[in-house]
Amino acid sequence: MLGGMQDWELRISTLIDHAAREHAGREIVTRWADGNETRTSWAGIRHDALRMVQALRRLGLRPQDRVATLAMNHSCHLVSWFGAIGAGCILHTVNPRLFDEQLDYIVNHAEDRVLIYDAAFQPLVERMRPRWPTIEHYICFDSAECAPSFEDWIGREDGDAQWEEGSERDPAMLCYTSGTTGNPKGVLYEHRSTILHTMAACQPAVLALEPRSVVMPIAPMFHAASWGMPWACAATGAKYVCCANNDPATLLGLMEREGVSHVAGVPTVWLSLIQYCDARGQDLPPIRQALAGGSALPAAIIERLMRSGVRVAHAWGMTETSPIMTIAYEPAVWDARDFDAQVRFKALQGRPQFGAEVRAVDLDDHSRELPRDGKTAGALQVRGPWVIKRYFKAEADAVQAEGQWFDTGDVAVIHPDGTLQLTDRTKDVIKSGGEWISSVDLENAAIGHPAVAEAGCIGVYHPKWDERPLLLVVRKPGMEVSAEELRAYLSDKIAKWWLPDAVEFLDELPHTATGKISKKDLRAMFADYRLEA
Ligand code: AMP
């Protein structure tokens, strides 16, 4: 027997249709890098997105062709999301903080045909252009000086077009993650996975969005779809406020003027906002909810926000999980807890939202599910309709079977009430201010120095960036090299912001039974290591 309900593909175009129909005049505010402020509305975004659909078709773009953006958060970037996806293309948000080898790799791997970029990235585009043979059309979001401007490009069209029709399982958006060793990997979101994640994310126990909400996602649009905030704002008709730079004074001024209620950012951003206010004896703007994720949110920040009456939503997720999986929303027993217990709860990574499943398995061979006892740490695995099944262009044997769990590379304890507590990582990476540094690539670069016998790199706590690299080096017998000489040697081999903050010299490094450097032991040895701010 068939069910009796209508056929309704869960397509991203239905989101913008809804926003433009039911919340037509609700504003989208942009503060541009040059200080200029512009306003449009959900109806305006839809009209411009339809003009972009026409412009893409005029260029000969076909469904599933890749359209890349290299841009900060602004309304034209938002138009390009609905426009590229509405034309049936796959939107690829390129992270401008990647270094040249990664930028080279991902654009060629994605086979992007169009690149739409901010004028601020013109030097990067100039530099990379010879290495990006697949890109046929360059368009600039905010200037007509070096390439056709976005406004002129879509300005020739009248918006009298239809969205590309198709299946809800069609791909819609491509985000690369460099959160592992080797080349970055592409995560290909579908229309369906995006809509389901959006519907879940708007819930009161997740982002708590509603038509009165005024949302400022500081999380960049090139990082896991700005955590899904643009989609969730369209679904609820929230006002959307974006800023093309992350300077605390500008962000706080904008929050105050626009009546921002919901803000999303990595802990480093929260720290800089709080430090700015505290240094001036100034109150935080009256925001209602602070969403934080990407790395662990320190208790001191949580306490400061809660004392200002802000609801703290500490979330855990990954690019591979769309991204939100768990969030520290208030449990039924919340009001019975004292303030300190509430802060402690919010410092954990929260409980799964409906649609997300998490479990911890033994670290040795992942064959045994561990008890939710709040004590036993294991490899964190997840599954659900917005969790990755295969990376973009992965070999057929790398596709997970039905119902299989995805290995996150994080190590966690699960408490009896289902609360997740991240304790470590098995992946060899360091997360600095929300961006990844590959410890293996750093070690390989260090090993190239003639006086280095062995090098191990770990992340250590840093008060501003959460983690920074510490390089541990064994010198070759009878050879000398100083920390400064090593940093100078590395400076043209890795991105500047990857340079280790400190180098320590040891007689030997700890090894595992299979002869690999034991990062676990190194982390334990340097657990109390303190870097200067
Ligand atoms: P990305 O794919 O770049 O968003 O990075 C995902 C990774 O960031 C996770 O696998 C974790 O290692 C880390 N992460 C994300 N959220 C948190 C959190 N709330 N606490 C600690 N680590 C986090």
C-alpha cells in the first residue's frame, strides 16, 4: 500500500520561496569591508537569486556544474547560495584561509567552472589563476575593477525564471574539510540533508529561531555553511545581519544597532568580544542566545555570558555532519541546579538533537560500544540523515553501508543522561581559532632540516586561539639547531599561521608499539605546558 500524502521534494529552493512569500520584507543587513551598510529583504534575495539562475544558464552552466565562492559573509554571497543551487549547480564555498597548495587542490578537485570572489581576495585570485585551469568565469562580488561585478552580471537579467527541478537527493553544496591529514576532503551536502538539518536546527532546544529573531552568524559562510544559519533564517523568516569583517568594535556596534538576538561564533570570537567589552567597562549588547562551537567553549566564557543573561548554546559538530549534532540545551532538571552546576553542564558538548545519534566505541578496534557511564572514553561515532556517507569522488569501496556509523576522529565520554564530553582527538590535527593545522605536515616539514632526527607536533592550550602547535624535536647526534633557526627554516614551507609557537628539544620521543610517535603520550607529557598569550 502507498501512503496518502503529497509528493514534495525537500529542495533548497522551497526555503527561499517560503521566506520570500511569508516573510517578504524581513531584512538582510550587510556591513561591508569598506564600512558601507546595505539592506535587502528575503524577497530581494529571491529575486536576485533568480536573476543569477538566468545569468548562470546564459554562461552555459548545467545542473551539477560547480560554482565556487571565495567570500566573507554578506548579502550577495547569500544570493549566490540560492542562485547557484537554484540553477541546479553545486555551490562550493572555498575557505580563503587555506594555503596555496590546498587552494590549488580543492578547486581542481571540485572542477569549479565559475568563481565569484570578494575584491579583498584579488591578490589570492591573481596568484592562483594560472593553477586553476577549470575556472572559465571570474566574477567579483563587490567591485568591477578586475572582473565583471556580480551586480552588473545579474543586473542584465529580469528574474523571470524557474528553479531547476530535481530530486531531494541531488547534491547542492560542497565544503572541503582539512581536518585530517593528506589532501582536504569534499563533503557534498544534499538538498534533503540540508532541509532536514534546517528543520531540526530551528527547534527551541537547538538554535531556538522564530520570526522575531535577529541573527548574526559570525561563523563564516565558507565554514560548514555558516553552521546552517542562512538556511535556518530563511525557514523562520528571521532578520539576518552579516558583517564582512570580524573586528569586535564593528560587530558589537552592529549588534546594538540592529537589535541582534542570536549570535554564532567560535570560542575565539566570543573571547575577543568579551575582552573588548571588559577592557572598556562596557556591557555586552542585549543578545538572547550565544551559539558556540568548532572547539571547546571554556567555562570562563560561559560564566561571563550567563551572568549577562545570555543563553549559551555550546554545540558540537563537524563539516561532515552539516554540522550540528549535539547541543548543550537546558535539561528538564535545569532549574534545580545551582549556577556553578549550570556552567559545568554548558561546558560539555551537549546532547544529540532529534535526528542525530552518537555513541562511543573502544579505541582499539571500534568493535565494542562503551557504556554511557560518564567515565569510559572511546572513539566518537555518529549517524543520522545529515551525516556524511562518502567524501566527494571517493572510491566505491569508501562508501559506508546502510546504517553504518561515521568515525569522527574525536574521543569522548558519554554521560548517563546522554551528554557528550570531548576529551581528546585521534586525528592528528590542531585546531587554532577554528581553523585546522595538520601536525603531520608540520612534522614532515621539520624533518627536512638537516639537524632534525625526529619531530612530533601537538596542540597545546592557548588562551586566545584555543590550541597552538608545539613542536618537539630530537636533534641528530652532534648537531645543533635552535628554536629560532627551526622557525625560520619552516617559514617558507608552511603557512605563516601554522608556525609553531614554541619548539622544545628532547632526547627522545615516546613511541607506540607499532613504532609511531605516540601523540597521546606527548600530550600527557606537555599537558601543563603554557604558551604566552
Ligand atoms: P570542522 O569540520 O572544521 O567543523 O571541525 C570539526 C571538529 O572540531 C570536531 O571533530 C572536533 O574535533 C572539533 N569541535 C567542534 N565542536 C567542538 C566543541 N564544541 N568542543 C570541542 N571540539 C569541537
